[in-house]
Amino acid sequence: MILVTRLNGDSLAVNADLIQRVEATPDTVVTLVDGSKLVVTESVDTIIDRVRMFRASVVAAAEDLRLGTSPPELRLVGPEDGGK
């Protein structure tokens, strides 16, 4: 899941796997696979970075499970994680 911010300032966690597209129109509009749309304050590049970071965390957690090294930790990806 990634964190995004609605125009009114409320934070919202979005399942990154359900994002169909992200457009700048000029506000950033996130369209989900079910057709619902979210207007958010983050830029298109920021959304892409957060999705990339979340997916990388999934791959890293899977590798940890495979190696039996440390328990996997999946968490929301937001601005504090370097996702702008």
C-alpha cells in the first residue's frame, strides 16, 4: 500500500496493485482498476516512486522469507520513506 494525500489534506492508503493509471490534469488523478478516481496532492513522479518502493519492499520481504534470515516487514510507503 502507498500513502497519498487528498486535496483536503486527509491521508489515504491505496493498494498499489489496483492503480490503473496516474494522470496530471493539472491535478494528479489516480484511476483504480474499478474506475474510481482519486484526486491527490502528490505528483505523478511521486506516485510512481512510491509504487516502485512498495514493490521493492515486497521483493525484499520475499527474499528474506526464502533465506529464512529475518521476518519480512511490509509497510505503507509514504514521504518519510524517501517516496517524496
